[in-house]
Amino acid sequence: GKMDEAEQDYIKAVQIARERSDTILTILAYSNLGEVNLEQNDPAKALKNLNIAYDLAVQKNNPEMLVQTTNTLGIVYFRLDSTQKAISQFDAALQLSKEHDFKTAIAKAYNGLAKAKHRRGMLQEALADGLAGLQTAEEMGQAQLQRDANEILASIYESSGDGSNAIKYYKKYKLFSDSLNIPASERAAVTYKGGYELSKKELEYERKNLQQEWLTFSALAALLSLGVIAWIINRNRKRLNHAYQNLQQKNIVIEAQKAEAEETLSKLKAAQSQLIQSEKMASLGELTAGIAHEIQNPLNFVNNFSDLNKELIDDMRKALHTGDAAEAISIAADIHANQDKISSHGKRADSIVKGMLQHSRTSSGHKEPIDINALADEYLRLSYHGLRAKDKSFNVTLDTDFDKTISKVEIIPQDIGRVLLNLYNNAFYAVMEKKKQSGQAYEPVVSVKTKIRDGKLILSVSDNGMGIPDKIKEKIFQPFFTTKPSGQGTGLGLSLSYDIIKAHGGELEVNTVEGGGATFVISLPV
């Protein structure tokens, strides 16, 4: 998989750094290699490479590298269930970070200590570290570290039986987790309209009750004395007058609320078209972290091989100066091979940038022949790494089965790219939610397949998440319908995707079993 390729790339980077005797580059290469091993769920191998990075950082006496590797070693020991060793590593990272005022590392170390001590049942110490991590993150204004600290604190309070504080910090955690907010105009419109209808019903109910009571009293009047009848009638008149005055006051308030609701609804309609465009541009934002991850590797190789060629050119000059033609020819061959690698990685970076620019442009509406397998694979990788950049604990098995015999398909690449990105993000969200509920025994899987069937291209995106209940299955393609918590979705993604596929003359369908995952199937004419 991609992590295996990354591992090989960093192994090569280690070799190059050692050949150049560049200690800092060697530390970085081993440290990155250890993090890749963690992504491969191989903490034992990660421990080996990170220990090498740590020893080199000690030799180099580089505090920044020491803090980084020590914090990461804490994570490795935590993953290996060596909780006491994890505590020791985080504590060492904390002390060194304080000496050099590395704020980010301080917050990470506190968060790590809080998680590890929570696991050991050291609730009071865990709470103190969690609060210290939150305070440091708040001083920096670092939203992600604040989110992590609030999540840890919510878990600690829950274990302590303090439900009030658990809910308090969980709400804060959710606030930082939510990347999008439901527009205020939509909430206001719903509130005002609902309040207007409820007030009307309450007033009507009160009026009927008063009328019924008055009739009851009137019926009893025949059985009571004239004095009692007069008293009852007088009392009811006062009550009716009072109710009438209240009714008038409430009508004034209702009319004001109605006018405000109508104005809000008008603004909402005006903003609706902007929401649709915002949804399209939001997909570019989802790609940003993935693009940064994808482009960094080829740029690193371009830089490394360029530096290596400079050294080889110096060696070739020496060989030519001494008349050693055979050595010069051998070095020239190495330079040519390195140049091929520079060119290859440069083209890779260029294709990523071009893809990003193409995605950000407004659709021209013109179809062009596109390799659908390459497009599907590219967006899958970018979506996955984008989510990984936000949450390092996020791990999913990616299963691809692309029909190599499929020729290029006439599509609008920007539009189909948005559809794929939306389906991938939904699939990753589904498996993440199930992982939270099912725990470590659950292995999340997202599959993407292409094939030709009955003269049509079939592209399916499957996940083994929670599935979609039958009662809402028919609503998922409706605009503004979402099952995500408030602030995590606009409800426009699947609606826009459905319209895009329809505009291509195709179909977008869903097959799902509640609790057993979902498969979205795109069929397009070829």
C-alpha cells in the first residue's frame, strides 16, 4: 500500500543522509520512518527507528529533535501498552520542552501524560495534567490541541463519575471538532416559524377553554340564585377581558415575529445559492491537507537527488582532471539515473498541482476524455491523507479493484471529482463513527471498484460502517438532509452529487444494510 511505499522512500532517505553524513537529515528520516511504521500499525518497528533517531539527537545535542522523538516514543509505548514507559517518555519530553519553552511540545506532553495516567487509573494526576495541557493549548490558541485536551478531560471526568464536568468538556470537544456550522439564518427561520405556529395554537386553545367555561357557568346559572349568577358573570367577564388584553399583546408579538421570520426566510433564499457554491469550495479545503502530504514526498526527493548530483559532479570533475575516463563515465551514468528520478518526481508534483487547480476552477461544463481509474485513485488518496492530517489516530484499510481494460471516459473531471470526494469523505466518516462505538476489535475498510457492465461504467464506493436505516434511506439525496451532528455537514453533498451524475446521463444509487455498511454505486454511459 501507500504506507509501504512511503517506508521504502524513507529507507532510501536514511541511506542518502548517512552517505552525506548529514546528522539532522538522518534524524528526520528515522523519525519520519518511525511515524510511518505507526501508521502501518507496527509499533515495534517504529520503536526501533525512533530509538535510532533519539540516540542521534542526543549526540547532536539538538533539543528540538530530542523533544519531538521523545514525545513520539511516548505514543509508541502507549500503543505497545507499556504505559509506565509512556509516562516516563512524556515526562522527559515535558521537562525538556519547559526548559526551552516549546509550547506545542509542552501541550502534547501534558495530553500524553493525561491519557497514560488515565489508563493506569491515576485519575487525580491525569486530571491535573489534562487541565495543564488545555491551559497551554488555550494560551497558544491551538484549536487541535484544545480539542484533544477537552476530549481527554471528558473521559477522565466520566471515569471519575463526574457527569456534569464530563458533559461540559465533551461539549467543548464537540465545538472544536465541528468544522462547519449550520447558518444562523436557517436556525432563526426555523425558530421563529415554529414559535409563531405554537403561539397561535396556544391562544386558540385558551380561547376555546374560556368559551367552554363561560357556557358551563351559564348552564349553572339556572340553578343558582340571581346574586350568584351575577357574581359568576361578572367574574367571567373580567377574566375574558383580561384574556382579550393578553391576546392582543400576544398578537402584537406574533406579528413582529412573523415579520422577522419572513425577512429571515427571504435572506435564507438569497443565501441558498451561495451555500451551494460554498459546498463546492469546501471540498477543495478537504483536499488541502492531502495535497500537502502528497506533494511533500516528490519535492523531498527532488531536493535530495539534486544535492546528490552536485556531489557526483564534483567527483566527476576530479576523475576528468586525473584522466580517469572510466570513473567519469560511471559517475555520469549515476548522474543521469538521478536526473531521471528528479524528472519523475517533478512530474508527479506537477500533476498534483494541476489536479488541485483543476478542482478549484469553476466547471466549464465541457466533457473530456479522462482515465477514471486514475481520477478515482487520486481523490481517494487525497481524501484519506486530508483526514489523516486532522486526526493521526485515523486508520482505514483501503481496498481498490480497478478494471485496467476501461478506456478513457468522457466526463467533466471537476464535477466527478467533487462527487468522488463527497462519497469518500462520507465513507470515512461512517467507519470512524463505528470505530468509536465498536472499539479496537473493529477493522474499518473502504473499498473502491470499477468495471464495465452492460455497456456502462460502474464505480462503487463501499464501507463497513454503520449503514443507513431504511426510514431515512429515501431522504439522503434531498437537499439539506444530513444525519451528521450539528455543524458537521450542510446536507448538500449527496444532493449535489446526485445532480452531477444525472447531468452526465448516469445514476447514483445506494445499497445498505443497517449496521452492515453502505455501497454507493455510480453508473455512467461510456
